[in-house]
Amino acid sequence: MTDAQSHNGRAHLGGRRLRVAVVGLGYWGPNLVRVLHELPDTRVVAVCDLQAELLIRLVPRYPTIRMTTKYEDVLGDDAIDAVAIATPISTHHALAAAALEAGKHVFVEKPLAGSSELALDLIDRAERSGLTLMPGHTFLYSPPVTTSRDLIRSGELGDIFFVSTSRVNLGLHQPDVSVVWDLGPHDFSILRYWMDEMPVRVSAVSRGCIINGTPDVAFINLEFPSGTIAHVEMSWLAPSKLRRTAIVGSRKMVVYDDTSNEPVRIFDSGADLPEPETFGEFRLTYRAGAIVSPRVDATEPLQLELSDFCQAVRNGTQPRSSVEIGLDVVRVIEAVDQSLAEGGAPVPLALPETQAYA
Amino acid sequence: MTDAQSHNGRAHLGGRRLRVAVVGLGYWGPNLVRVLHELPDTRVVAVCDLQAELLIRLVPRYPTIRMTTKYEDVLGDDAIDAVAIATPISTHHALAAAALEAGKHVFVEKPLAGSSELALDLIDRAERSGLTLMPGHTFLYSPPVTTSRDLIRSGELGDIFFVSTSRVNLGLHQPDVSVVWDLGPHDFSILRYWMDEMPVRVSAVSRGCIINGTPDVAFINLEFPSGTIAHVEMSWLAPSKLRRTAIVGSRKMVVYDDTSNEPVRIFDSGADLPEPETFGEFRLTYRAGAIVSPRVDATEPLQLELSDFCQAVRNGTQPRSSVEIGLDVVRVIEAVDQSLAEGGAPVPLALPETQAYA
Amino acid sequence: MTDAQSHNGRAHLGGRRLRVAVVGLGYWGPNLVRVLHELPDTRVVAVCDLQAELLIRLVPRYPTIRMTTKYEDVLGDDAIDAVAIATPISTHHALAAAALEAGKHVFVEKPLAGSSELALDLIDRAERSGLTLMPGHTFLYSPPVTTSRDLIRSGELGDIFFVSTSRVNLGLHQPDVSVVWDLGPHDFSILRYWMDEMPVRVSAVSRGCIINGTPDVAFINLEFPSGTIAHVEMSWLAPSKLRRTAIVGSRKMVVYDDTSNEPVRIFDSGADLPEPETFGEFRLTYRAGAIVSPRVDATEPLQLELSDFCQAVRNGTQPRSSVEIGLDVVRVIEAVDQSLAEGGAPVPLALPETQAYA
Amino acid sequence: MTDAQSHNGRAHLGGRRLRVAVVGLGYWGPNLVRVLHELPDTRVVAVCDLQAELLIRLVPRYPTIRMTTKYEDVLGDDAIDAVAIATPISTHHALAAAALEAGKHVFVEKPLAGSSELALDLIDRAERSGLTLMPGHTFLYSPPVTTSRDLIRSGELGDIFFVSTSRVNLGLHQPDVSVVWDLGPHDFSILRYWMDEMPVRVSAVSRGCIINGTPDVAFINLEFPSGTIAHVEMSWLAPSKLRRTAIVGSRKMVVYDDTSNEPVRIFDSGADLPEPETFGEFRLTYRAGAIVSPRVDATEPLQLELSDFCQAVRNGTQPRSSVEIGLDVVRVIEAVDQSLAEGGAPVPLALPETQAYA
């Protein structure tokens, strides 16, 4: 696609709704259909899945949407502006590349692709074609996550000493990927967004408890250039649901708990070493002040995310869930995999020599 | 001390109370005084601390107990059968060695000594003198810990897939040791007791947030010969107190939470792969059954522990909190320290060629 | 309606789906539409509301359902077997009576009618016409409620000493009725279903905090013939959501908490007076045993309820949420209103001389 | 006692410690001994109980305190300034009256006496003798209670719409009194202190579940002149410990939970009726803002209470836990008993014609 086409592409939209095809109707795809159907400036014009029965299930609810088992039907339809892909990870690159090739803007579920090489290739194709490419890191649109980010970025928490996070419960083993590829995109995109930096070192231990060779529990340590360290526990096998992150800063601390009615709690607590450390008279002061649960907006993150996609397409801007973050997330997962392969050895993360998105 | 002396030592007790001196009256020592004072078969006959004001503070409550700032007074008093040491870690070896030298049985707070070499030396001295040496791993006498051990050892939980534990809250920075030496003895002794095996590999990341060079948060991974993996998070800097351990077995799962009114909860939950794994038809079954909080005895662990010490002295038997466990705990901490020194590299734990306690 | 008609009425259905019209599309009506639309043996053929915009809102989702603002259209349509009414309480009697008159089976949201006199009239009309009339006491189909009932009725809890329940949170003031008419049908139907008896005495205190004269908080005491006493707190004004009921029996106790992941918890706890009470040697034994959270089915209560309606229509049987319970609930609410009018005086509940439903 | 005597009585103290005798060493008495022993300006000089074994139990801990089974020994000892009484309720009046007669200041555990008549008699005796009389309503010194009072009295909560409180758990049946006399003094003193007004009407339902005739559960409603209504649930028979009070104000709401690490939580939530109520366009606004858990001081209430007693004796002032509150609490309990005797009928509380304490 030429620049002109791209220009036209965005201009074409004018005031009308963005026409989207949703590809993949497994666990998550129907949510994309529902939200894109309800948003004021998008319209689902087609859904596509290899399994006809998944399409048929949607008919009573969306009788007017075109249904097809052939991806070519989507690609060949000039009335379709954009494609939203919610298929298994291994297919992300091929489907997204073909859509870009066909001149469609692309929203693709996280992770952006099955390797950083493939992610870079997609980024490259989108740049060259002047089309929008956006990975679906929904948590970056979650109000508790953005509230926490504001607390971090504003300096209210002080220096971030460490972050400890657990994302575990029983269920949803994926057939083809490890728990790290499945749940890692959540935590790694959140950390990347909060810290505005990539880890410099990653180490991990995991186990495939149920299916040998497919990790379903992982303990991952990350070290950041700023000095912050982080621990991420993820598991498909746990006695009860935990979605809890503690952010410990030099001034205040935050607990973000996605299962709680009070998803963000701010603790005015800390320890201070008042004087230049004299070993003879070691004396720390502990503050344990008020705890505040700010009111957190309840908007559905997926709505905010898909609106952002729509704006990005219309204006040619980068969405918050950018390809840069999408690529970085894949690179962290790859580093985790490498550490696992090397028996838990710490793996340094070097920046790629040339950054496609720089 | 000769064998005869040792023999005499235990025989001397006859039916009378064990006469104990408590050394060190900082944070924990007064608890030893209180419990040894109340137990039916022990009697505190002396307390010793370098700081006279700590002694004086105890006078109103224990007006009849002999108080001294000189350890030699304790060592030279033939009426004293045993010494209970609750001093900083760096003094454990010297004080315990001197007490054994003086023919006293020794209870020493965890960790047994500041290095495995020093711990082995103490074990050796105790063996040669025929005296009891016992490290104070109090948690091995905590009813929720023993209830959990029974669940593990009986097979009710099935194979232990993994253990994840958090021991964090704000406060109690130690001036001379890291959080690993301070809190590690709790978790590593519990794991050692539950699993009946030593980890084969340890890796860790930590940070000295408040005092540079003194870790106050640590994320530690352990791998066991049986395949079990464990994560231990410990911190003196955390927004709220957590004392939570999840034990995930192939049949059932347990949450042990020391801050809860229901410290042990058993989840009849799990995932099953019913057939030989066929990739085409991947189908897991999830069980999420009843949750049971068994009634857990409320006896104070310290009472049980000091009674066990008393029995060990009387009968010449090994207490539950044995020198074997005491040494193993120190070896795990040393491995953690080595991993920290090597930037988080996994450190293998080899068994010492000759085990003093074998 | 003659027997023949009635016979015809139910016979007509044969194996085909029950054709239902939903009347009233405010807060709850759309849920009736959704569930009746999805159930295998019902079909929504029409929806009716005075406000056209509420109808229009449903068009995209249910493009094939007939929409009307005129109730007569529903009544006059012979293809409609049954009417499901979800309108303000003050309209229940008129709408239900007209539907029965027109030969339709009737499902009407709780409470059955705005007074026991009107409720009895509806019951009478349904009996005479041989049609099904069912009040929508959805909680009688809630799995935690039925699990609790099984525990009570099986004798596992022993004698029921008392029940204490709170149903409070901020929000949903009703414009035309008090909190007692709004939330009372939930708790009073549950108590009636659990205890299988009507209270003999009711007393209550309330306040209209926001709108003078419209109680938005009420504290209600009930006494049952069996000796059980109950307290029900209900409010539209409370700092946090509570849906908690404690059932205290002579053998065991239950906490039913509708907001919890463990909605039913069984406490093997109690107090025993072992001997014939001698005042000189008063000595109670307390048991505090295990706590069990049984697995509770997660089926949506509304599905079970509307299936039961469908069965009742087909087979001419009484549904679990029977007119008997529906009438009793209205009678308890009336007694509460009377107690409120009399300054909190206890109001006896006599059985009506002739019970229409006996 | 004449003015001169009174003057002398207090003057005698000068700078020296108040010499106190503790009478009654059951459940609570040893706490009085412990705290009075530790306070800087009091000294326990004698303890007294009819049961010698209760005295003997204290010897090891307080070897220097005089012990006696004869109350006359206490009364006749001129070195004793004050008596602290922690005996069964039925003995409060006789013991306190005798102590006042003997010229001793009196601290007596709640309730002040077993009837309002007896309470008035004690107040009268104390006034005439110029001695301090103080009932031990410890909760008035509990930091969460005073924090809540500050929130109420400052107007931060707005008008107090209602208060709902639960004080229940399994255990501690009293042999001689009902749950209302046992637990009522806590809640009624707190309400009296918070509201600064007496209820005008009380109604109650109760049951003696374990011992026939001795209520062990009670549901109590109170109405205040300001319009505030309150519900108090108290029980010795409950599945789990609850110490929870919700205070609902027109501006903010508070939850005071004595079992929580965050005992006071402030909810910036409420409902507003913005315009003069027009029935046609009923539209409420709900606010659900931040929740704040202020830091609450952790001082032991009993220390603060006994210090206040000491100050009252020294300065001749009324303590916070005044005889006025002590009498009012007994009057509320009597009204509850009357309501119970009258089958739950609302009982009006008239002010006594002449108030002894006015």
C-alpha cells in the first residue's frame, strides 16, 4: 500500500463508523464483537472463524453481521477498514501480516506475535504501509492500572523500591502455550507501562505440573535500570484467585487488587533512616499512617482500548497500547523462556541494535 | 566433658526441674524467660545480658531470679543445667560453644550459627560432649505448620507441585543481618520439615531499599529433588502484613495463613488430564470442591518447643527442631547469599561429603 | 375458564415452546427477556412497555420479537400462552388479573400484589380459571439458599435458635415504595421457605432518611411458632454491600453470604449444657470445630425459576415459588407496615380464617 | 463526709501514688491489677477475693501485694485511697456503698449497679461524701470509639441517620445475668457517648437458647430524640466473632470494626435529593467516593481509663466514664428488660424527675 492509499485510508473514514471484521471467536473474540458492536464509532461488519459452529452461535444475537469461515472473504472485502484478531498466538503474525498486506488496519490480541522477530516484522510492515497496528494489552486501559500509574509517575510513591505481583487461580490451561505466554503479557505490559523502562535482567523458575513440558506455574524475577526489582508469580493451578500487586515506594505503598471492591489502596507507610547511617546508633523510624482507597472509575477497559484503536486509526497516532510496548512484552517473555531453558540463570536484556519503532 | 559426666548430666535431673539460664534479653529473650518460668518441668534460675537496664526491667516480674551481666557467672554455676541463648546471630557460636564446654545443654535461637562451618563445629562439640544442642525453630511447633505437614506427609494432598509463600510487613529491620538471615530461618525450616528434603538449587534477587547493602526484601526460588518448586518472598517493607503460604498438590491444595482465624484451609481442587495426552483433543477436567478449615489447636508454639528441649535433655533424644534441620537451614541461607553475590545465578546445593550428624 | 379450557390450555402446548410476552422493561424486565429467550422450552414472542424508548432499546438485540406499547395487543394475541410481568408493584394486580381474564398463565414479579387482599383475589382468579399464577421469588432458586434449606430441613443444624440477616448497600431507592416492600420479599420469602412456618409476631423500626415518609432503612424482628427468632436489617443507605445471614442452630451454624466466593459456610460450633442445669455448678461446654464451605452450584437462579414456571404451566403443578408463599410474604410486609404505623408495637399474625390456597 | 474531709481526702495524695485495692479476681480483675501496677501514678497495695486460690495464683507475679479474702481488711486499711471493684453485678452496690462509707474512692466495673435505683443510691452516696465514683465503661477510652465520636461530633458525618451494630461470638455465657446486662453496657455506653442523648424509646426481642430464661441473643432497637435510630444485636452464640458498627450520616458513613486492623473506615458516600422533592421527576444522586482508614492510636483503653480515674480522684473532676453515663446505661438496660417482659413492646424512656447528677 502506498502512502497515498494510507492517507486516503484514514481520510475515507470521514465522519462514518470504522468498519471492523473480528477474526477468531474462541474465548475472547465474542467480547470484541460485543464491544465493537456497541461503540458509537465502530461497526462490526463481519466475523470470521474456521469453526462454523462458533459463527452460528452468534447468529441469534447478531443476525445482520456477515459470517464467514474464509479469511480471504475478509481480506478481499473493500468495505472493511480494520481487522481485530483474537486467534491463537501462533497465527498472529500470518493473519496480521495478510491484513496489512490487504490494506487493513490491525488490532491483534496480546501478545503481538509469537517471537520478537515476528513482532518486528509486523511493526515494519505497518510502518511501511502507513497502517495502524495495535496489540491488545487491555490492562493498560484498566482504571486501577492507570490510577496506579498516576501514583507512580507523579512521584507520590517516591522511588519505587520493588513490585510484587501474583496472578493465579485454578483453570484455563492453554493447549499450545505456557502460562508465561498466556498470563505474562498482562503483567509485563503493566510493569512496562508503570515503570517506563525495560528490565535489564530476568530470571525464572517454572514447572509443568499437569502437562509435562508446558509450564503452568512460574516464579519470575525482574531487575530494572532504576534499581526497582519485581517478582511476578503466575499460575493456572492455585487454591484461590489472586490478582494482587504490591508496589513499595520510598514514600508510600500501593496495593492493586483486581478482585477487590477497593482495587487500589494507598498506604502512607514507610521506613526512614533519618541520619547518615551510623552503625553504632542504628535507628529507623517507621511511619504507618492512613490508608486511602480512592474512587476508581468503573469503565470497561475493553471499551477504552477499542476506542483508542479507533482514534489511532482515524488520526494516525500511536495508541497507549503501542507496538513498542507490544514488542517489549514479547522480548521479556523470550528472556523468561531463555532463563527457564538455562535452569533459571539470569538473562540480560539488551536493547536491539536498531529499534524499528524508534 | 567425659561420657561419664554427660551420663551423669542427664541422670542428675532425676525428677527435678531443669535449671535454665536465659542469655540475651532483647526482643525475644523475655519470651523464653516467661515460658521457661511457667513450664512445669523447667525453672529459670538466672538471666544474663550485657545491658544491665534490660535485667533491671525484669526485676519486678521475676524478683527471685538471679541477674547478671557476666556470662562467666552462668558458665561457672554448677546448679545450672542448661543455657537458652537469644542473642545476635554473630554471637551464637561463641556463646553456645562456651556453654557446651562448661557442660551445659544448649538451646540457641535460630539460626543455629552464622555459617554452616560454625554450625558444624557446634554440632561436633555437642556430640563429643554428649550434651543436647537444639536450634530454636519455633515454627516447627506451630499447630498450623504441623497440621500442614500431616496433610503433606499423609499423601492427602498428592504430589506437591509447588509452594508459594510470603512473609512480609513493615518493620523490624535488623541492624546487623539481612532479611534473609532474619526471616529465612522461619520459611526454610518449615519447608525442610514439610518436604523432608533439601533443595538442590536456589536462586534469589534482593534489594537493600533502606540501608544500602542490607537486603530488606528478597525473592527466592528453590527447586527440590522430588520436583517440587518453591517461591519465598520476604520483606521488612510491605504495605500490610502477609504470612501466607499456598501448597499446591496434585490432589488438594492448602493455604496456611498465620494471620487468619482459620490458619489452615484445605481446598479439594485440582486439574486432571484424564487420558494420555493427545494434542489433538486437549481436554482438562477441573475440580473445585469443598473448602475445609480444620480446627487447629491453639497451644503456644514456644511452650511446645521448650518442652521438647526439656525432653531432649532428659532422654538424650533429638528434638523435632534438630541440629540436622538447623544446619540445613544455614546451608540454604548461605546458598541464597551466594546467589545474591552472583547476580541471581542458580546455586546448586551439594550435600557435604561427610555429614557430622549422619 | 372451564376444566376443558384449562385442559386445552395446557394440552395445547404439546411439545412446543411456551410462548411468553414480557411486560415491563425497566430494571428487571430485560433479564426476563434474556433468560426466556435462551431457555430451550420458552420463546419470547412479544415485549410490552408504555415507554416506547425502552422497547426500541431492545430492537438491535431481539430484532424478531414483537414490540408494543399496548397491553391489549398482548391480551388479544391468542398465540401468547403466558405473560411475565415486571412492572411497578401498584400495577401487579390489574395487569395479572387482566391476563388471567384473557386466559394467559401469569408470572408476576415479587411481591405478588400490593396487598394481601389483592393477592388473594389473584389467587382466586387463577384457581377459578385453572391457570398458573406464580410470583417471582427468585431467591428460592438460588443455590446457596437451597443448600441452606437442605441443611436446615435435614436436621444437620439441629433446632434453629435464631437467624440474623443484613441486606444493605448504597443505592436503588425506589420512587413509590419503601425499602420493606422492595427488599422484604427477598428475606421474607427465604425465611418462609427455610422455616416452613409463618412468623407469629413482627415488630419493626424504620426511618425515611432521604425522602421523608419513605423508609429507606428498617430493623425488623420476627418470632416463629417453633421458637426461632429472626432479625432482618434492610437498607438502601449503607457504607458497603452486605448480604449476610447467620443461621444459628443447636448443633451447627451457617453463614450464607451472597457476596462471597464461599456463599455457604458451615460452622461445627455450639454451646452445650451437659447436665440438668444446676445453678451452683454452672458449666457450659463450647465446641468450635471445623468450618466447611461446600461446593455450591453456580446456575443462575432466574433460569431455574423460569424453568419451574414453565413446568408448572405444562403440568398444572405448583411451582416452588408458590402463590402460598407469595401471599405469606405480602402478609408479613403488611404486618411490618402495621408495626411501623403503631410506633414499633409487636403485631401478631393470625392465619386468615379461610385460606384460599389451602 | 464533710467538705473538709473531701478536701483532705484529695489533698492527702499530694504528689504520691494513689494506693488502690482491687476487689474481685475473676476474668477481668487481673487486668485491673496489671494496669494499676504499671501506671506511674497508681500502686496496687491489696487484692481481695473470696476465693483464696484466685489470690494464690497472683502471688508469683505480685509477691509484694497484700492478699486477703476479707473485704473488711480493705475497708479498714487507712493506707488504701481507692477500691477497684470487678465482682459480679449483683454485688456492685453493696461493695461500692461500703467502700464509700469507709471513705474510699470507688472504681466499679460496668454496669454501675444492678438497677437504676441502686445506681442512684451510689451516686447520692458519692456526692454526699465528696468521693469519686466511676463506672468502668472501658470502651469510652478505646481509640476507635473516640475517633468515631470526633467524626460524629465535628459534623463531618452530617446528621446521623442510623447506627447498626453487632457484638456477637461464641462463648462466655454468664451464669447470673442475661447477654443484655453483660454486653449491653458496651454498646449503650458507646451510643450514649457518641450521640450525647438518651434514647426515647427502646424495643427488643431475645431468646434464651441454651439456658431457658437467660437471654443469650437479643435484637434491640433504639430511637433517639434527634431522629437517629439504632439497632444493636448481641449474642453469646454466633458462628464467628463480629464487632461491627455502621454509622450512617447524611454526609459520610463510618464502619467501626473492633476486630480489624483498620478499626475505623470513613466512606465518603451518600445519597442526595438535589431539589425539593417532586414526585414526577424523582431523581437521587449517589456519591461513592474515597474510603479512608485513618491511623488510630493503639494505646490500651484500660490504661487510659484508669488514668482518668486517677485524675478524677486527684482533681475532684468527673471522668469521661461518668456516673451520669453509668446511670443512663442501666436505665437503657432496664428499658430493654421491660420491653422483653412485655413481648417486645416499645418502652418509652422518661427522664427521672430529679436527676441526682444534674
